[in-house]
Amino acid sequence: MTTSHSGSTRYRERVDSVSKDILRNVRFNQGFILWMGFLTAVLAVCLFAYTIQLRKGLGVTGLRDITSWGMYIANFVFFVATSLVGMLISSVLGLIGFKWVKPIARIAEIIAVAFASIAGLIIISDMGRPDRLPNVFIYGRVQSPILWDVTVVTTYFLVSLMLWFIPMIPDLAIAKTRLNGRPAFLVKAYELLSINWVGHKKQVKTLNEAGRILLILIVPLAFAIHTVTSWLFAVTPRAGWDSSIFGPYFISGAFVSGTSAVIIAMFFYRKSYKLEKYLTDFHFEKIGRVLALVSIVYIYFNINEFLVPGYKLKTLDEIHLKELLAGEYAPLFWGVQLLGLLIPVILLLFKQFRKPLPMVVIASFVLAASWLKRYIIVVPPQAHPFLPVQNVPVEWIVYTPTLIEIAISVAPLVLALMIITILSKLFPVLPIHELAEEETLAVDGHETDLAHIDETAVYNEEKKANNN
Amino acid sequence: MSEKKKKENPEDSKIDEILESSRRDFLKMVGIVGAASVAGGAAIYSGYRHEKAKSSGETIKVLTEDNRLVEIPKDQVKDYKPDLKVLQTRGRLGIKGKKWVMVIDLSKCRNARKCVAACQGAHHLRPYEYHINTLVMQESKNTPAYYMPKTCQHCDNPPCVSVCPVDATFKRQDGIVLIDNERCIGCRFCMAACPYSARMFHWQEPLDAEADKGKEYDVELNVPQKKGTISKCLFSADRVREETLPYCVSACPNGVFYFGDENENAVTNGTTKETVMLSELLEKNAGYRILDELGTKPRVYYLPPKNRIFDFKQGPATEYKETT
């Protein structure tokens, strides 16, 4: 009894020190306002470009009958792919029992929420008649993979949102008493969102169960969203899309882009939020190994995807592969494969490159290459259909994205950054109670019995003390 | 028996529904007219006298939809104009008992492109927007080149219909695959799925957008065309309803196209108007379907370009050139 009591006292001290570090960043400082102002300005330009597209039609893009899916769809695939990292980190690695993912899990969920919520919007920007979006719900036909995609992306977004929110409830309860000097609405929001969390035994049990169910549920869901996204292409007979490994090919690629996004976010939070104490070199070392592993898996699928058709060289596969490996797209293809996949893997095998600074450089290359890879997957296979393309203007044959199209494609990134900023600026970006628990555990040698910690009681005590 | 038959046939019941609703509308109108006549009896009476003096009293015999011969005053006859609801309902159902089929004889095509022009005229398309396009084909370096008119293949296993998320493109009972541009959301999944590149998209305001404004949309003609939606070859479903040959078929000066009903095993040549047996035509000329190995089961057959009656003159035209 005495040990658990002293444990809980120590836990409270830890909570105090950890929350001081984490909550320091929950404020509207000048940097936040400037950054959001900048994003809003960029977004305004992008939206202006979109109004032009709405008025004049999709003809303002480089898309035409031959290549009718371009940058927008590549962007969509990239966003869905990147959002998959939430599942990889908090679910797969978390359920296996890796303790080091604890401070990273919430960052991964923030990225999952931001990217999954925007993915749907990108599809709307690609629609010829966005005003008819309700038709998808009124006349929806289950045999169309688009319906599957709409369903699973929405579900994945909601479950990711819950996976971000539910483990944060104890943090909100901890933080609501420690938000001095913040706007009243934020304190109110924390109080509301902490849904009467007092750390009671029953609450802890419910929280853990809910978290566990969601962590298990999100695994098939995440596999579903990206497999279905790959099927948008794989269900057609076109060379370059007609592949039976497109599902795992996409998923392994998704882990690569998502992990690199998390590394960039970790680096940024560590630096500008001054979280060096919690996001240590050790965490970077570990996530660096994850990036190397998922990249190696992706290389394996790449070999399958290109070597097998390359061996048989069926007429249309031959045209497609020639274009990719030695033709018009060769610089892009080899740039992506070498700078974005092969060289990063080789570098990450060495310990000195699994340090924060080299890793953020590597991750930036990988993330950029991931976007270009989606472009290579989406665009080139359309250029060579089964029947020859004849008697059309030359700009109908060669796809070149226009400035308006590029501006509209930037909008989703801006929106995702806005969501990431808001989620990580208004709410604790690292799990306070888990970090405090971990530190206490390191000292005590056993887990704190959270049932003894009544946050409301603490709050009342503090209030009393303040009044006196 | 008749009840059962009615249930089995959705077309009948739908048409019944339309007739039922128009009857209800009619009765409602009679009611209003009746009320008005009670209210303004005197005025109506004088009006009647005036009308009687004007009217010739001539009648005309008319055959109704349910095969009744009726007599109505001649001055009450109005041209029948189906409204959107009727056009959409009959457009989606297609023509009962028919299975339309096209045969294209490659040995006769000399790239006159009259089919293309007729089609673009009927469907209000620009010169580089195609429902039908004539392609220069050459399988390999040592095999001769030939011209190939390419329409939508109206597949019996259409990949475009499978992937459409909103049932905007659909397969009718008479074999025709249509596109409803009142419903299309413009996602272009059908374009990605079609191995024949048969579909086009309105990337900009359609050619006759201004002139066609206010016209009732006929899904069988796909006019007015709409910006941000798909358009495609319709096997001239509007012409077929009137029992005439499709625009491209009758425009061809070289006897390339045959069109007809698979159920009747008869196809008619658009130039010579000669009707031949479909099975015999395909068998004697080694008819085939393009990309049949993809399992799409096209409804367009090709006769190989053997013993070509015209010389091949033009090299492959990969680019569109404005003809002045």
C-alpha cells in the first residue's frame, strides 16, 4: 500500500514535469499565427485556381481523353498511402509491444487523420461534376471500387480520429488544470473533451479496452483502404495497371511514405517544440530501422512488379516498360528508385545515418520520391492504350500538368499541414500520462496503479490551494 | 396469367405507371376545367358559340398507344413530345426483343470519314471529339496497314458499366451501352477501364452548348452534351427506336457497315441497303471481334481486310490536323 502511494506521488510529480514540457507548446504564439496566415494565403491562391477550373471545366488541366487521370489521382493515392502510417506505428508496432513507439504514436495518428481526411477532397477536385457528389450516395452501386474506396477511407478516417482522441482523454484531464493563460474556450474544450476522466479503475479499464479494440480494428481497415485504392487501377486491363500484386505493392509503398512523413514530423517537433528529452536519438534510431525495413519490403515488391512483366515482354508491357526504364519517364523512374528507395536503404543500414539530422534529409528524399512514384504509377500506363491514338490534337496525346492543376494539387498539402498544425498546437503532441508512467516505471520498477490517482481530486485540491 | 406476365416485365409496368400518371393528370385537368365552367358559365357559353362558328368540325382518326382507333377533332391534335421522364425511362429500358449488332467490313473502308462527320453532326461534337474514329492499323512491320472504323463495342460484359459508381453508364436489354449525362459525376473511371478508348469527356463547354440550351435531354442521342460529363457512341439509339439505321452506318459511301438484330440473324448494309444473314456473313468472311481475349464480349464484329477493294493510300495519322 505504501509503495503504491509513494508511486502515485512520484507519478504526480512526473505528470507535473512532463506536462510542463509538453503543454508549453499549447498556445497561440506569433509563430503559430504567422504560419497559419501563410498557409491561409497559399490556400486562397489554390482555391482561386479551383474556381477557374469550376468555371471553365477540367480542360484547364493537362488532362485529356488519353491521359484522363493525372496529378489529382496521383495526389490522392499519395495521401491515402501516407495516412496508413497511423496503423503501422500505433497498431502493428504497438500491439507487438514495442515501448519506444509510445511518444511517436500520437504523431503518427495526427498524420493519419490529416492525410485521410483530405484524401476525399482530392477526389472531388478531380470530378467533372463535383456538384453531383450526392449521386454517389443516391445512386451508389456496390460493384464499383469507388464505392468501396469512399466507404473505407471514411471509416479509416473516423477510426484514426478515435485512435488519436481516445488515448488522449487522460492527457486532457491532466492538462485542463494546467492551462493557465490560455484562451477560455480552449480550457472549456479540454474540460468537455476529457469527458469526466478522473482515472478511476473502471475508466482505465474501459479506455484500455476501447483502445485495444480500435488498434485491432484498424489493421484490416488500413489494408482495405490502400488495397481498394490499388484496385482502382488493377481492375482495368491496361498494361502497367493490370497486376495481381498491386494491393501489397501499394501497401508496402504506403509504409515507406508514411514512415518518412513521421520522421520529418518528429524532427520538426523535436526542434521547434524543444522535445529533445522525449524524442531522443534512440527513437530516431528505432524509426530509422523501421524505414529501412519497410523500404526493403517495398524494393522486393518493385522487383516483382517490373521484373516479371519485363521477362515476358508482352507487347504492351514492353512499350510501357521501355517508356519507364529507358524512355520519356526514365529520369523520373530512376531518380525515384535510386534517390528515393535504394540509396536511402543503403544509408540507413549504417548507424551514423540513423541520427535525427541525416534521417530528416533522407526522409525528405523518400517522401518526395513517394509522391513522384504515385505519379509514375498513375500517368504513364494511360499513354499507350490497346488501340492507337490517332486524329487528335498533339496536346491530347502528351500529358503535361498545367499551372492551375499544380496550384489545385498544392491545396491538399496546405490543408493537411493546417490540420497537423491545429491538432499539434491546440492539443498535447506527446502522450503526457504515458510518458509520466514510463518514467515512474523506470524508477519504481513496476507500473503505477492508476486507480489511486484521482485527477479531479487533484484539481479540487489545487483550486482550494489557489483560493487560500 | 396476365397479372404474372405484367410482374415479369418491368418495361410494361413502368410504361403503365407513366400512362397512369398522365391519366391522373388528365382527370385533374378535367376537374379544374369543370369548376371553371361552373363559375363562368355564361362566358363559356358565348365562347362556345364563337368557337363553334370558327371550328370546322372536322375529325381525325388516331391510333392510340394501346392499339385503339379513336376519332378526335382535328383542331385538338398536338404533336407528341416526350418529356424528360419518358425519355429517361424508355432510354434506360431499351427496345424489347432486340439485340443490336454491328458488322464492319474492313476490306471496304477507304477512310472517307463520312461516318465520323455524320456522327459528330448528330451528336454536336467538335471535329476531334469522337464517338467513332477511323484508325490506321498495322499489326506488324510485314503485315499490310488498313483502315479501321472504331466505335464503342457495346460489350456484353462492359468494364465501363462495372466500374461506374452511380449507374450513369448502363447496359440495356437490346444490347446498347448508354451514358446518362444527367447523372454522370465525371470521375472518368469508365475511361480508365475501357480497353477500346471508346469514351470521350467534355473537358470544356460542348460545341453547341449555347444552341442546345433548354432542349429536353434525350439519353438516346446524348444531346444536349454537358461539360464535365462523359459522352460515347450510342449505336444511334434514337435512330434505332425509329427503325432507321445509325448515323454512321447510313452515311458510309463504301458499304463498310452492316447493322441489325442478332435475334433476327439479319443485318442491313447501310450503303446498299442489302439485308444479309448475320451468321452467314460472319462465317463466310471469318468475322472476328477486337480484343475478344479480354472477355468483354463485344457486339461489334469485324470482317478482315482481305482482298481490299481500295488501295491503302495514307500513312498513320497520329495527329489531328485542322482541315480547311
